[in-house]
Amino acid sequence: MINSSIRSAAFFTVCATFATPAFASPVPPPPLAPTSTSVFGVGAGTSAAATPPVSPQFGQSVPQTGSNFVSIAAGGSHSLSLDGNGVVTAWGRSSEGQCTVPALVAPAFYKAISAGGLFSLAIKSDDTLAGWGANGAGQTTVPSGTYTAVSAGFSHGAAIKTDGTLALWGSNANGQSTAQTGTYLAVAAGGFHTIAIKADGTLKGWGQNANGQSTVPAGTYTKIAAGLYHSVALKSDGTMSAWGAGSTSTVSGNSYGQSMIPSDAGSFTAISAGKAVTL
């Protein structure tokens, strides 16, 4: 059994809207094309040219039966859930085997999950990592050792070791898997960047920064999430910070207002960042 306090909010990465086929080397998706209605989540609000992109449908949003779920994760076009018995269920697109969960021999079980572009990562009951799905950039060739947190990006992985140091692997085309020193409390792998909470509660970001997604704000934080081209963090008082693409209400390129926090937003207990949306 696993404790129900285990959650994947800090591990949750790029969610639910990638439509890029299998890749030998990661290529950023093209800018999103605005159409005709309003943005969902924390987005640009109503606009005549502000419809979020529509993903190919592979059943990734089909409700699942069962109960006792303790964690969920949404990837490029697939979804994962973890129940209180440590069982992982996967559904949606499995073109690269991203929904083919490796079987564990009892009494082993899974403790944490994260869904990436076309792959999935998990922490097993012995605190080692498992990875399955696309491996063109080495993203499912997981490192050895024991870990407390894991996060899957578009084509790279990040995890916190039991000693608090970071492991990074997979694509490093934008510096997103460049080794980092120090100890950390949380890590989130985004599209082509990575952010982390350092031991003192401050943030650190590296990798692609064309939209400012790796230029982290000052202050101390408790939770983080990384989207395709933006990042989000929660402060200890429950207020949210967001930066990167979508920092204005102008709908263009990769901007859909996903980094605009409503003035009446209040405080939060969990966050998630997707391709062009914040929840």
C-alpha cells in the first residue's frame, strides 16, 4: 500500500496537448494557431481569436472507472493514474508504448508517476526509477540510484535523488538536462526547460528561455509546474506566480494568456501547467 498523501503536483509536467509524432531528436512544435472562441484554464479570457489548440483525440480524456486514486498525470496524448495499492493505469495514445506500464513482481509497487511527451516515468517502491515509451533522446533510459521525486518533460527527465541532488537525462538540445549542483526540494521538467525549488525555497531555471520560461522570479516557493513554454509556482501563502509565454492577453505565437493570473484568483493548494494552459 502507499500513503494517500503521495501526490504528483510537483512532478506534473507538460500536459495533454502535444501532437508531435515519434522523434529521434526533439523538435519544438510550431506556434499555436488561434481560431475563434475563448481560452481555457488560466488563459487570455474571451477573445475573438483565442481558442486553445485542439489535440488529436486518443481517448486520453476518457473517464476511468475505479476509486482510491492518489495521483494523476497527463502527457502529450496519454494519461496515467496511480491508486492506493501502487497500481499504475495508463490510457490514450500508445504509439511509442507510453501506455504499456511495466509489470512489477509483488510485493513491489509504484509510488509516483509523471507523463511526458511520448513517454512515462515512475518511482517504484524501492525508490528506483522506471521509464517506458519513446526513447529517441534517451528519455526512458533512466539513471540508477534512489529517488524521491520524478518529472517527465517533452523529451527529457528530471528527478531528485534521496540525498536531494538532481539527476537529469534525455534531450539536452536546449540545455534542459545540463547538470546542476546543490540540493533541491522539487523539480519540474517542461517542454524544453527545467525549473526546481532549491533547499532554501528559492527557484532555479535552465534550458530554453525564448519566452522567459527559465527566468525565475525572486521569493520562496513550495510547489512548481512547467508547461511547454511557461512556468508556474506556488508561494507558502497559496498565491501563484507564472512566467514565460502568455504573460499578456495578446493571442499570438505561443501566447494564450497562460501566464496571466486573474486578479481575483485568491490562494491555491495545487497547480498544473499544460501546453498553453494553467490550472
